Amino acid sequence: MASSIKRLHSKTTRDITPYKIEDEALTQDVKDHPDDYHYERAQRFNCSPTGISKALKRIGVSKKKDT
């Protein structure tokens, strides 16, 4: 039974970096089109709106706020 060691805790980090949405390109897109919705950005980057949401969170862009 020594060959089947089970992990007692969940794996919290990924060993690979995200590759579909580049951080620099997304940052530039946010500067060029600040009022776009996630689905509009997803069409430009050829991915899902959920992917855009996670990428925006990764680069530190928060939701739009009225001032």
C-alpha cells in the first residue's frame, strides 16, 4: 500500500502560468476600452467571459465604479 500515497490537503497553486490572455495585452485593452463588458473583451481575445474576469482579477483591475 506504500505506492498509493494520498494527498491530505488540496493543491492551492498551479505549476504553469496562464497562457491564453497576456497581461500586457489585457492592460492595454482596458486602457483603450475602459467601458466594455466582459463578453466584449472575450470576443476580442477569443475566450470566455469567465476567463476575462479571472485575468482582470489576476492583473488587479477591479470593477467599474462611479465617482
